[in-house]
Amino acid sequence: MPSRPTRRALLLGAAGIGALGAAGIGSAHAGPAPADRSRPLAPRALAQRPLYLGTYGQGILACTYDTATGALAETGGGFGDVTNPDFLALSPAGDVLYSTVGGGAEGGVRAYAIGADGALSALGGVQSTGGAGVTHLSVHPGGGHLLSANYTSGSVAAHAIEADGSVGERTGFVQHSGSGPDPDRQEGPHAHQIVTDPAGGFVHAVDLGTDSVHTYALDPGSGALSPVSEVKSVPGAGPRHMVFHPQGTHAYVANELDSTVTAYAHDAATGGLTRLESLPTLPDDVDPGGNYPAEITISADGRFVYLSNRGHNSVARLAVADGGAALELVDTVPCGGDWPRHITLSPDGALLYSANERGRTIGVFTVDAESGALTAAGEPFATASTGCVLPT
């Protein structure tokens, strides 16, 4: 049986928080002059677009990808002076990159300005998330706050985003509590993801350790997080990551510990989630032992969900059924490497990338617009051990 995920060793075995980057937590930086960040950048009709890899040991690598073939090429415009930036996110305008910063007793988050050529430069200093093992972040759709989840300590945080795009002070913090039936993986809370619903009304945090999805209200003025509700998964399922249907009526959660995916009904008015049916992420004839689902994403039209299977080393394609209330497993394809920690679709939905953490490759796939089928596009791209791949 393959060894269990090495997340905690990666996150806690690195250098202390003083080695998180050139600037320490909370350090000041004047940054560029404030800009109008309310309007997204106009899409560029380019054959080559920037793509970023959050790696273990080599910082953030900057690449380009071919919008037709998916082919990757490293550009050298990354940012190496950051410890284990295993999750990345873009500002709504697309001109600032945000990353987690691992190592030390507390995790951190940091911003990077994206230059005209895709090269990154530090924007402000590292800000503490207030908890250990930061593993996920996302930008609130309003662009005013950065949200983060601390896996090891089981907490979530919110930070203000300054006018220049840098990360400001921590404005919200909630410590989860509880446990689950798995004594090794659920001895306490382990917040693994924090995202906002499509309407921007509520923030949702997925906690693997307590088999829970928490709903929070984010105060747009103060940035405080206020608990609203909590829904439980099947005991021992170990919910890891979720994705909302584009219409906001349903959400789908990848469960790491029992190799299932669960559909939830979503009430946009209250933020409440209601658990519906679960189904396996692997074909019926495949033993789920040693398999640990990781990332989940959905097509822009809401017709297909994609999920990565670590251990089976595949990407599952699931059809959305029953008006969004159910999923049906269509097939799985090899991920192009070992241990697909993260998968993502390109902005136009025509490509899918798989960050294969242990295999040190990025699997590249084209997506059939009608069937949603994945086809490997050439050989996987050899690179560093990668936790996140972000095409722009």
C-alpha cells in the first residue's frame, strides 16, 4: 500500500517562519502606487499565456502554455525565495498572484505583482495566517480579502488586500474543533480548503479532520468571519476540497479518506448545505485501498466534474445529473505521473493540467467541448515536485 500523503512532513519540516521569504511576517513594503483594481484586465488573444507552478523546494516557477496544444515551457520569471508555496490564486484583475508560504510554527500568505512578461516580483511582506500548515488560499470575489486554511492546526483566516494588491493585516480567524473516527488522520481538526460561493454571499471551509463543511459570513467592511452553519459528511469520509456548480445550486466535495465524492444542495440565501448522495471516484472493479482523492473542479457549463485520484494516479470524469443533484462516473484517465495533488482547467476550459507531486510532472490534456473527454496532449512536462498549477 502506498505511503500516506506527506503534507505534514512537507509543511512542518521546512525552515522556521523567519525563512519564509526575503521579508518576514508583517514586514512593511511600500509597493507600487495604488491602482484601480475594480476592472479585470481585458483578455489577451495570445497563443502563449503565463502559467505558474507552486512547488516544494523550488518556490514559484513561471511558465508559459500554448493555448491550442497545452504545451508548457519554463520562462525563468518565477520567485524562488518562498518556502513550499503549495497553493496559488489570482486577483480578480489577474495582475497579482497570491501564494501560501509554508514552514515554521505559523504559515503565511504573500502577494506577487505580475509583470507584462509574466515575471513575478514581491509585493509587500509575508503575513501570518495564525495557524500551522497553511495549505489553501482563495481570493474573495470582491477582491478585498484573502482567505486561507491551516491544515495542521485546523483553523481558517481572512486578510485584507491593500489597494496595491499586497496582503494586509489579518482581519478574521476561526479555530475549528472536533475529531473524526480515523485515529491517524482525524485526531483533531484539519481545515483543508476555504472558498466562496458563486454569488459571493458566504465563505465555506472544508475540514478533513472533523468531517465537516463550515459556512461563514465575511463582513465586507471589517473582514471578520462569523460562523453561520456546519454540515457533516459521512463519518470517516475526510472531506478535502469542494467546488460549486456555476449556478450555485449545488456543490461537490472530494473525500480523501474513503475515495468518494459527495453532492450537496446549496441554499444561496442562507449559505446552508444539505448532504445528498456519495459515489466512488474509481470504477467498480478497482480496489480503493491506497487511493486518496485530492482536487476537484468543474467545467464552466456545469456539465462535467473532474477529480484527481492519488494512488490510482488518474483523473476521473463525472457527468452532472439530476439537475445538479447527482454525479455519474464516466471514466478515468492516467494523470501523466504519480500522486496528482492538484488539477485545474484553463480559463477557456479547453485544457486540463494535473500537478503530479511525487512524479515531478505536469500532465497536459485537451478537453472535448461536447463530451468533456480528456486526451493526453504529448508527454508530461518534467518539473519540480508541484502542489499547484495555475494557468492564467
